[in-house]
Amino acid sequence: MPKLNPFSLALAALPLGLAVNAHAQSGLLQNHFERRLHPREAWQRLDPFDFSVRLAGTTTYDDNINFNNVTPLKDVIFNAAPGLTISTGDYYAREESFLIVDYSPNFQFFRRYDHNNAINQQADVTGQYHFRKLTFGLTHRFEQVTEGVVDVGSRVERTVNATELKTNYRLAKKTTLDVNLKQTLTTYPLVSSKQWENEDFINYEVLRRVKLGVGGKLGYLQVQNQPHQTYEQALLRVQYNLTGKAELTASFGPEWRQFSSGQSRHWEPVASVGLAYTPQDNTRLAVSINRAQEISVSLLGQNYTATTAGFRLFQKVFTKGVITVGGGYTWLDFHGIGLVAPVDRNDRFWYGLAGFDWNFNRNWTVGLLFQHREDESNLPQFGFKNNQVSLQASARY
């Protein structure tokens, strides 16, 4: 059974900052390194299922809830997010067969501008079936949230249904084959999209802890009232795992994209890098770098290329405390896809955060977080500055 060190326990309910990406900024504190619950920590056990419950309450002062520098609105936001997880099988180590079902509504209330009140929802199903040489994995994520979106420059509702089937087959002692299929259905007030992807890799273990993979991705993107898109990626992947110290996964290569509008074929580099480094038990660093092309939610007939880099540093102090610092930068470069005249827009979005969390025991945590976010856009209506101060208390059983 994997050993839990004190630092991993300190991260059990740690609010590690607001999840920030090119699309949206969540109003809830997110646990980016959530500790897996051991079966003996389950709230209830009805063989073969284990039941776990949690509750997080967050109070946030936000000086620009609509991401708008023309008429910035200040408010205090209250969030109450209960959650239920049902698990069975090898859900702790996740090496053999298992199934996890999780659901969490988030009741969001605004003290002053209560027309923004919302009930957000997130449901996840994760399962795996393991044979001797073949492993099937299936995940489905449902998400319905109202939040600020950098691309739009205001708060909008978003619904996502994402389903992914993963298969891994051991061809030889050091060679494996990955075949992954994914479908993503996304709905915004003004636009909806359907996306299908197939990603395949052949992996070879060149060293004991180093794997190299060669593969690619094929995709089809269907966008409401806009040209459809097809794309192909040729990818090289590197995986490095130094147990207890460092985990690295990096993939990169060119992408070619075509549009049903007849727009000239477009190509550009894509990349994805994730690093988790633990130099000692009390310190952990997470770094991510991504470059990908997305459709614009606010500008009809436009795509944008998002280049993103971010980090989180966690330092355990005073036995039960954890200091968190982090930041990130995103460069959004918009371009037309042949439906209408292209819009000359580029955004430079960055954020920084600092927080402190205190773990009273294995189940109870309180935390305080400050975050500054800023978007410098060449179109003034999309630029904004935003500060948030959040206090959170959470419990998990």
C-alpha cells in the first residue's frame, strides 16, 4: 500500500488557488493536488461500495465580477459546495479495476448583484477494467457553470459533456500501444460545438523510468453556424517518472488544420508539458506549459491560439500549515477562419496568487487566498484588472 507522508496529508483539502486557463476563471477555490482517500477513511461502507462526503464553504471579495474595466462591479460572493463520491475496486492505487462516481453542486450567492446567483454542477464518472495485457479506461465529465470568461470579457453560462475512452495494450516487455477516443459537447449562450478526437501512441521504455512515444491526433470540430474544422497532429511524447521525486509528461509537434469555408490550410506548433517535482517532503512544485488552438466564444468566425505557462509552489510550515504561491501567463492570438473578415485582436493575460492553509486534522482545513488577474488586450472592451480575496473552510470524510 502506498505510504502517505505528512505533506500529502496536508494537501488533502488544500485550496490551491483559482483554476485559470484561457477560457474561464472559476469562482471556486480548486484542489489541484487532491489526496486520494484510502478505503479505511470512507464515511460509509456498503460492500463493495465506499461512500465519501465533503463540504466546502467559500467567501470571496471580488472587485470586478464581470471582467470589465468600463464599469467594474464589486461584490462579496458566497459559495457552498457539498459533494458525494461512491467508489469500488482498486480506486486508491488505480492499478487494477475500479469505478468512481462523483457529484458536487455549488450554490453561489452574490451579496449585492444577486441576479448573478447560480447553482453550478459537476459530475464525474471514472472507471478502469484491467486484463493481463489490456486496460480499458472510461471517463465522463458533466459541468454546468456560470463564470467569467477572458475571451468574452463577462460572466456567461457554460455546459460541457466530455467522454473519453482510453485503451492501453502491452505489445512486448517494453512496448505499449495507446488508443484514445474523446467526444466533447460544449454549449455557450451564443455558440455550441461538438468535437471528436482520436489520439494514438506507440510507447517504448528506453530507460527504466523513461518512455518515448510516437503518435498523432485526428480531430473534427463542428461549430454552430460556423465553418467546420478538421485537424491532424504529429506528436512526440516523453514520459519520465522518478518515484517520489519527479513526474514529467511532455508532447509536442505540428498541427495542420482545414476549414469548410475554404480558408487556406493552416499549420502551427502545439505542445503540452506537465511537471510535478518534490525535492523534499515539505516542498512541491508543479509547472505546466500548453499551446493549442481553440474557437472564440465571443467573436464569430474566429479561432485563437492560446500559449499558456503556469506554476504552483507549495511549502509546508509549522507542521499543519501550507504556503502556496503561483502565477501564470497566457497569450491569446486571434485569427479568422474564412466566414467573416478577421478581427485584429491579441490578449496578454497573467495572474499571480498567494495563499495559506491550515489543516486542523486529516479532515478539516481553512485557507486564505489573494489573487490578482489582468488582461491586456489591444481591444479595450476586453481588457480588465481583477483582485480577489477568498476565505475557505472545508471538511471531508
